[in-house]
Amino acid sequence: MVPVKAHLGTPAALDLASSPLIDQPDCEGLAEAGAFGSLGSLALQLHRQGYGMLQIDDPLWLLLLGDVRAQLEPLVDLQALASGDLGPQRFQDAWRHHGLACVRELACHPEILSALHVLFGRQAFPFQTLNFPNGTAQHFHSDAVHFHSLPHGYMCGIWVALEDIAAEAGPLVYYPGSHREPYLRARDLGLSQAQVLAEAHPQGLFEPVWRDALREKGYRQEHFLARQGDVLIWHANLLHGGAPVKNKALSRWSQVTHYYFRRCAYTTPLLDTADADPQGRQWRQPLDLTQT
């Protein structure tokens, strides 16, 4: 049973039967038939590799990115960053908590929303933004442990470079093909609610499984050495993280936005434990930045 609070809209609006176009077995046939229009190559990259680059044609795109960075800079100790003394920083939902409308504008950019609609076959909406002035060196992970959907696959992340990213700054890393690994919930690992809530960073409970997958399947690591304005889309289940920061005096200005798709139920798999209440906190009612 899917609780009413688990989705936007009424129960009648749910469509739990379909799957994203990029995940369908005949995705290559759809691309050959022109179903993705000019995005056919990108659709195949997402289908085969779990990520791909989206070209933005808006002539004001770089001006918007410059505005985002300029409005974030006052929130950061730039002197500490330049001297290499600033620890990893991130600003979640800066459009909401710091009043930066340009962050929301970037997340809701019409070319991004239109492309996601074509690639997945449903209308997308952003529900979370993260802005970073420097590298995170974050352990590789699947976003689908933190937030996911029913049906599976109707979530994705988009990483936008607000500047050119140097290899020494701790660029984004990802593992092509790892999106085909099984989706995981806490219950799949036999975890109880008490075990998950006892962890300050419960993602760590899943990391041995991901490390085993890399070792057994031989997924290779790739780095995203982005140029300002580059847009990377990644599949909900793609393993990705941050490379080690070799030069802490380098910035790595970026924005990550996570997107859901309409007519789904929305979940937090970390909280879908072996003893979870069927109507419990594993169900999400996400914000919709296009409606705020």
C-alpha cells in the first residue's frame, strides 16, 4: 500500500506501472526511432553508462551561473579557502535558507526540465539543491539510498559547474555502468530502525556493499573535469562521489540539483528498515521548486 502522503496530488494521479524511458529494455530502439529527438545520444549514454552531458543553448546561461556564484561567495570565508584552511562546505536549499532566488532559477531552468521530460517520459521537478564552493572528497554512493521513487528510477541528479574544475580540486567521480546494480533499502541489509538512527552518517552502512560491487564487477572510475557551464546528468543509482582534494586552496564552485518526476510515490530507502511501519517515515512528500 502506498500512503497518500507519499506523493504529490491525489491517489488517482499515481502511475506505478511505467518505467523511465532511459531504463526500458528497448531504449536503443526508441532512440533509433527518434523518440528522444535531438537528445537521442544523451538518452543512450544514460541508458548504457548511467550519466551524460546536457548542452544548454540559453545565451544567458553563463550569466546566470556567475550570478549564483557571486551571491554564494558572501556566505564563504574566501580567505580561508584561498589559504587551504576551509573544510568542505555545502549549502542546502540556498534559495530557501539564504534567499538566493538565482539558485532556484538554475534548478528550474526550462531547458533542463524539458530535457528530463523527454529522457524519462514524465514531467520533472527539482526538490533539493546543494551548492559547493570546494571539494567534498565524499565516499562514492548511490543517491537512490537517500531518496528514491516508486516506480524505480524516477529520480536523477544534475551537477552544474559554476567554474572550470581542476583535477587537484577534488572533482566529481563516477563509475560508468554501476547504475545497473540492484537498488538498496535498509531492509535489504537486514537493518533495523534503531541501527539506522544510531548512525550520524547511516550511508556508511551501505558502503561495504558498494565497495564489494566495484571489486567484483570491476567498474572503472572516471573524473568529471568540467568547464564552466557544463551540465552532467546522472542516473538515480549511479555510484559517484568526490575525488581526494589535492590542493585545498582551489575552489570547486558547483550546484547539484536533485529531481523527482510526477505521478510517483517518493521514498527514503535509508529509513525503509526491516521493522519499518508500512505507513512510516520512509515515505516522503517532497518540495516542488517549480511551485514555490
